[in-house]
Amino acid sequence: MKMFSDLPIDILDRILTFLPDFKTLSAVLRTSKHHFYQVFQVHPKSIVLSIAYGIVGPSLPYAIKAQLIADGPSPIRRAGTDTDDNVWSRSVAVFVEDRDLKDCVFTRSMAQCISEQAAAHWELEDLFSHRHKDRTSSKSVLTPPESFRFQRAMWHFAAFTCLCDLDIDDQEEYEKGLVKLMTTLSTEELLEINVVKPFLERPQAVLQSYKDLDVTEAYDWVDHGGLPFSDAFDAIWLKRKLSEEKVKEKSEKAILDSVNGDKDPCAKCNQVFGMKLWGPGNRELLQGHQPSNVVTRCLPGNLSRNLVEPPLILQKLRDQTFEINRFIEELIDLDCDTGYNWDKNEWYCDECIQELYKQRLRLWWIGQKTKDGHQFGDDCWYGYNCRTQTHKFAHAQRLNHLCEPTRGDPA
Ligand SMILES: [Zn+2]
Ligand SMILES: [Zn+2]
């Protein structure tokens, strides 16, 4: 009988290149010290590169550049033995160098870092696809070229953000360095980052889903104005003679060649909203998209400024167990006639979703309080139109304002 150990070295080498990740590689090397370990020692780099390629995909060269920058200047800079100028020049050198993958410095620890970050990038691609390519699918449906452009933008972005670690106090100098680095990229590559940037600057949605990944800290940081990205972009567009309109027009096609359902209308108002529609496939994303006070602002009359009810509703909406999808379904399922036949399988625009809140939030809240065994006070005569509820806490607390007004001209 043929033994595993009789397999030719080429086959063993090939098996190693197909391993799914570096954890598996370590496990295999540990358990097969004689065979696999020896094979690995012959071609460590090509095996590591193949596994990394399987994880990262065709954007791997950009991932390696980002990692070289992350590993390179920062520690030296931190030790205070280098000048800012050298740090930027070296980063620029890494960016412009067009080396073949097989000639790159590529260690197992670099590969490990890259694959961890790649996992986050793939998840972000899912989110990007869900928000910009196809609102009905929570998994990426980007075509291979679209996916490549998205991933390349993410690695470029990662390279920029890892330079944020640098202890550079002078903002002006930092911006100059960033422009220098960004200038090495083609207009197409820069436009890709331009598309990804606002997506990352809306971190609620990103953080909501990916809060446990370390990369989010960087994205959050960008949101807080840490990177002078906009100024750097402006400087480069000016140099490349690209007007604001041109940048906007070209950015639309920078990553995506097409958008699924971009001509779909809102089921209620019939206007075309495409990707800006919310329905059964993407409603959970509203949680990051729509601040919860938008919901309470839809309460009728002066109820949105009542001193007691909106804070209680907000508390509920911001609770960890709150699910916006279920909330909207509950609004739609309410047994009441509010003049329009809402359908939970339909897609609605932002404005129509707010119309749903306007029509039904008050009734839903009464139902929630009743379910919780709340003892309602006497109805205020002026109901939700009462003005006193907005400035007298005792009045707002004592009387019920969730009712219809029974008298006009609120006091
Ligand atoms: Zn609408
Ligand atoms: Zn009142």
C-alpha cells in the first residue's frame, strides 16, 4: 500500500499552497515535522504567498504594500531616529515600486496581519455591496473587477491610515506627505478611494456590524477628521485639472459598473429611489443610517417635544435588543386604519418610512406601554396637541398625552 510519506515532494508542496489559512498551515507543519515541514522549508515564500492569495485575492500586491508601510517607518519614527521627510519618502518608494510578487519581502507574520485585515475587508465589501450594489443581498454580489477595485481601495486606505500612527505634530507637513503619497496613485485608484471614503465616514453602519474588528478604530478616526483627506484630494484634483463635477461623475463609475435595481420605485410614492429604498432585504441597515431621534420627531402635534414620552421611546430604540426590522414590521402589522395599506414585503423611500412613523408610532407606543402594564393617567383635553406637555414636566407626567385631542386651541 502506498503511504502518505511516499507522495512526491511536488504534490506535498501543492497541497500546502491550497491550505485555507495560516492557522491550518501551522497545524499541518506541527503535526508533520518530517514531510510537510521539510517541504515547507524548501519553498516557504511561495507557499505563504499562495495561501495569502487564497485569502486576499488579486488585490494581494496592494495588501503587501500597505503592510510594508505599516511594518516599515512607524517603529523607526516612534523611536525618534528618523525625519518626517524620510518616512514619507520611504512610504512613497514602497507605493511606486512595481515589484513582482515573488520578489517581495513577505514573511509569515506579515501574511498573518494581512489575512486578519482581509477578513474585515471582505465583510466591509458585503456591507458596501448591500448599500451600493444590491439592496436585496447581504453578501457581496460585486463582480470580480468591481470587487478588485473595492479591495484595492481598502488596501490603499489601510496604507494611509497606518501612517496615522506616526507622531507627526505638524498638520501641514502631514498633509504634504499625504499628497505626496497619494500623487503616486493613478486617477482611477484615487477615485476608488474617493468612493470608499464617504462609506467609511459613516461609521455607525460600519461599526454596528463590525465593532469587534480592530480596523474600525481607524475608520472611526477618519470620521473624526483625523486624516486631512479632503484637502489632499482637492490639491490633487486641482493639479490633474479635474473639476468637482468631473470627479463626481467619474466617482460614480469608479468601483461599480452597474447597480442592481437602481430604477426601482418606492411602493408608496412611486418615485424612483433605487438603492435608497428600504425593505425586507436591508431594513436592518436603517439602524445605522437613520438617527433614532428622526423616529421620535415623527410623533404628532407637540408630542415629539413632550418631556416624558420621547426620551422613553428613544431608550427603547437605543436598547441593545432593539431590532429596527421587527419594529417596522410591528408598525405595519398594527391593527388600525391609517388610510394607506402598508406592506412589509414592499420597498419604501426614507420619506415614506417617516410617513409610516407619523401615522403609527403613537399607536405602537400606546400598545407597548399597555403590554408593559403601564397605568395611564387621565387624558389631557388637548391630547398630543397640548403645549404644556413641552415645558411642564409634572403636567407631562401626570396626564396622558398619547390620546386624540378632545378640545381645540391648546393652552
Ligand atoms: Zn416614497
Ligand atoms: Zn396637556
